[in-house]
Amino acid sequence: MKNILPGLTALVATIMVPGTQAWANAETGQPFDWQLGFQRAASPVMEAIATLHNQVLILITIITLFVLGLLIYVAIKFNAKANPNPSKVTHNTLIEVLWTAIPIVILVVMAVPSFKLLYYQDTVPEKVDLTIKATAYQWFWSYEYTDAGFEFDAFKMEQEDAEEEGEPYLLATDTKVVVPVGKVVRVQLIAADVIHAWAVPALGVKMDAYPGRLNELWFQVDEPGVYYGQCSELCGQGHAFMPIAVEAMDEADYQEWLAEAYDEYARVRSDVDVAAAQIDTTR
Ligand SMILES: [Cu+2]
């Protein structure tokens, strides 16, 4: 019963208060038992996605209840017992115009905020604070901090290590992507072998990484924390073993990390250690 309560609370709050994040009381940006809706939003884009989702949910609930009401009305009023001599009417121009026009109006009403959001998430803001180039390999990610001039690889964290660190296995990585809170981060995406995708639900980002083509996405993290994601394009047998972990820090902590990371990673790298990417899929 205790487990059902957050879900019920979320359901009631979602129905009663449009646009709220009913799951905001969840402690982390991760999924939890009996969750309804998305993971807790941690970026303006994800907040906008959740809001639009909740608004459309209200709209489809009203439409579904209306259609259900009509069906019940028809089943009761026009069944063979209640209505032994059926009407022979086959056309009613007014109703036909209405049931064409009203759905079109509803679709247009839905399209306006939907397209607004689509362009909002698609357009990288002019002022970018940090650019990270993510390269996808079978089966890990490599991150280059282009301005600072260093790069590192991020492999999945082994199960024993994840349990020890209290991090979710298959979502945690041995090295995290670190970003400052409240800053616009641009991620440029490319793949070295096959198509992969870089996705972090709490940040509202998901973008394919192609060989030979540079894609880009942007996000801005609202509060410090670790946000997990996964490769979201089937990319081979190790597809499930190339997670993404983004850690957002306050500016001061970020600068400290940056200095340390520079000392550790800045180097000229001749090639990627592909042998290290071989994943034991037997476990
Ligand atoms: Cu992949």
C-alpha cells in the first residue's frame, strides 16, 4: 500500500492540476515504483515536454469520455429492444461537417504548442556556455571537451562497482559527463561505427549519432545531480551496455573538476582502445 501512494498522489495531482510535475516529490531523477508520467524533469525542455504531455492527456481524456458517453447512449437508446423499428437515415450533412471540422480544429489547437516545443528543443540557443563532442563506439561513449582540449571514454560501470557505489547498474558509467548547473550545454554527436543515440530522459534529450555526420542537441540542467540515460538506437550486441551518466555541478565545483580532468585527460590520443570496448555479454 505504501508503494501505491506516490503513484496515486501523482495520478490525482496530474488530473487535478494541469502542468504540475506530480512526481516532483520523488527523491531522484530516476524512475520509481508506481510512477506515473515521466521521470522528474531536470531541464527547461523536459519541463515543457511534461507540461505539453499533461495538457494533451487532459484533452484526450475529455475526448475519450465523450466517445464513451456516445457509445453508452447509443447502446441503451438504440438497441433492438428499445428501438424495434430502426431509422433508415444514412446522411446528415450538419453532423458530417461537424465530425470533420471539430477534429481538425482540435488537431490545429494541439499542433501550435507542439511545434513551438519542437523548435524550442531543436534550436540550440545562440549563447552556448559549453560544447561537448560525444562520439559513439560499439560499445561505449567518448567525450571531448572541445574548449578545454581533452577527452575521455565512458564505459558502463561493472555490477560490483555499481552496487558498491550505490549507482544503478547498466545506467552508471565509470566516468561521468560533468556539466555546470544553469548553463547552456551543446552536445555534438557523431558515431565511429554504426548508428547510436544519445538520450537522457530527465533532460529531455534524444538524438541519433551517425557515422560521418555531426548532429547536435542542447540542454540546461536546473539543479545539481546525476542524470542517467542510455544509447537508444539498436547498435549491436553491446547496445544495452553503453549507458550515459551526466553529473551537474555548481559552477565552482565544475571549475575544480575541469582543472582535475584537464590534468588527467589532456593528451594527444592516437587511437581508441577498441579491445577495451569488448563487453562480456555472458553475464
Ligand atoms: Cu549504441
